[in-house]
Amino acid sequence: MCDIKAVIFDLDGVLVSTDELHFIAWNKIAHEEGIYFDKYINEKLRGVSRLESLNIILKNTNKEFNEIEKMNLMTKKNNYYIELLSNLTSKDVLPGVLKLIKYLKENNIKIAVGSSSKNANIILEKIKLKDKFDAIVDGNEIKYSKPNPEVFLLAAQKLNINPINCLVIEDADAGIQAAISANMKTIGIGYAYNNINATFNQKDLLSLNINNIIKVG
């Protein structure tokens, strides 16, 4: 068991799944530019910034893009993505999330969101979770995306909790590495379920027994 005083949630794949929406938006950009893109390439974008995602996609073309062209592509992708987000509701919150948040609050454990997404606040508003968290750190506040630990360290700072007393829930290998670099405990779920570097591994939050992980009282 861990002496955990704060839990930091990744957003996409942990609180809500917008993977398919990202795929649709990036796929539209790739199709317009004549660049090969598939689900396998999309998996490589998990947990990284928009610019890094674009650079990964552009590895599949011989075309050269300058910084202005890249910025335009990212803006177009984000506009497509925001359009797709319009239908997101509280029904899209992933199973087990609300129960876990309730437990943590009842036991005076602070909670935060640590996401590389610049749309984190929009998404949290759509799914009616924004007011549940003690702190939110998104892509607009950080210079470096995961696996850099900046996003989680800033969340711990906002919560006024020592990183060693923080537990990060992540579904991406880049996020697990970021949390480890921040000297935090980790739960790898979903796509990070088989990450051998995670402190704990769980298929999803619905089957998570948090009592076996967090020392309360």
C-alpha cells in the first residue's frame, strides 16, 4: 500500500475516450495531404503533443512542410476535432471513474487532471467533470509534453503535494514514463496495462480496487 495524498488522472483513455475522434480528425488531414495514415500510426500519437503527433504522421511522406504549414495543419486538425467533440456528454465518462472520484473525495485525497491536450477544459466541461477536480493542468500550460514529467509536476505543485505522495493513472506508455520521471507511483490501465514499469497494472478503472493501493487514515 502507498501513502498517497493525491491522484492525478490522465484525461483521454482514463476519464473519457476520444481516441476515435482524434483518429477521424488526423485521418481527414492525412487524406487531404495525401499522406498514409492508419490505426497503427494513430497508436503512436497516444499521450504526446499535437506537434509531436503531426511530426509522427509526416514521417510517412516525402513532402516537406515548413513551420507555418505545420501550424496550419494543426489548426485544421483541432477544428475538426472540436467539431467532433460537440456531441460529447456525461454519458461518455468511462466506467468506474465516478465511483473512484467519489471514494477519493470521501477520503480527503486530492485529485487533479494532468493532460497534454489543449482541449482538456473543453472536454471536462462537456462530460460534466471539470468542477470535480482540485487542479487541472493541460497542454496550454506546459512547454514539454509526455514523457517529460512537467505536466505531472505542475499538477503536484498546484495541489501543494510532494510528488512522492502522488499516484498517476495513465493509459499511455509515455504517461507512465513521465510519472516515473516525476518520482510518482503509477497505475497503468488500458493500453498501458502491460507496462512493466508501472507500479500497478489494471485493465480498467471499473475493476480497480483502490483500497489495495492507497493507504487511508
